[in-house]
Amino acid sequence: MAEEFEVPSPHEHHLEHVTEHAHESGDNFAGKIAVMTAIMATVGALFSYQAGSTESAAAMNKNNAAIKKTEAANQWNYYQAKSSRQNLAELAATIPGVDAAKYTAAAERYKSEKEDIRKAAEKLEAESKEWDELSEVKLHQHHRWAQAMTAIQIAISLAAITLLTRKNWLKRISYTAAGASVVLGTLAAMHI
């Protein structure tokens, strides 16, 4: 099995260097930012997983809706074929010299069969609608997870800038973005 290699970006290398230097000199500021960045990255990984999971669920639900819609269309086509046969049987019953009772009975049979087919088609359409609605719910939830992921990525970026500039106001903004991310993640988990 091939090993995967990760190539750190230049800014990651610089952050590691700054963090090591700060740790050696007893600088608490850099250590706190590094720990918070690691926590935010972990939360971000969880949000990313949830975003992908809900997106897949939305796609599967949409696929199921399409399958049910196709099955319903097939039933409606079958219904139409039975209607055509019913109409032909009714027409044949009016032709002089033919067994009208035979064609009248056939027309009634087609009419009865059509009712069952109509019910099946309407049931499939209702199932399709249910799958569509489930897909929309999951898609909305996916968007919330994606918003949470975006906010945590912004928080991580701001934390990196904070580490380089040592600005407390940037640290507060970074933590605020992380907090917003957690709020969005909570909303996603609660299906809001």
C-alpha cells in the first residue's frame, strides 16, 4: 500500500517555526493560539464530515424521488393505454353486427383496471414528493454544515494571522468566528 505524503504550505511551516520559538521562550500567547487552532481544526473536520454526509443523503433522496417519479410516469402511460383500449371497446360495441355485450364487458374491465392503475400512479407520485421533501431538508442541513465549515476555516485563518501579528483584537475576532461556527453547527445538528 502506498504511503500518502502531506506537503505543508509555506505558511504552515512558518507557523510551526513561530510556535516552536514561542514555546522555547516561554511565550504563552502562541501556545494558546496553537491549541485553539488545533481544536478549531478538529471541529472543522467534524463539520466537514457532516456536510459531506448530508449532501450524500440529499442526493440519494433526490435519486429515490426521480425513481418514484419515473415509476409513476410508467403507470400513467399504462393508464393511458387502458383508456385507449376502453375507448376502442366502447366504439366497437356501437358497430352494428358485432357482439356488443362482449365489447361492453371489455370496456368495463378496462375501466376497472384503470382505477387500480390510477391509484398506483398517485401513490408513486406521493412517494416521489416525500423523497423530494426529504432531499430538501437534507440539502438545507448540508448548507448549514457548509456555513459552519466556512466560519471555522475563517477562524483558523484569523488564528494563523493572529499568531504572526500577535494582535489581541484579531484573536477575539478569530474566537468570535469560531463561536459563530459552533452556533451554525448546532443549528445544522438541530435541523434548523
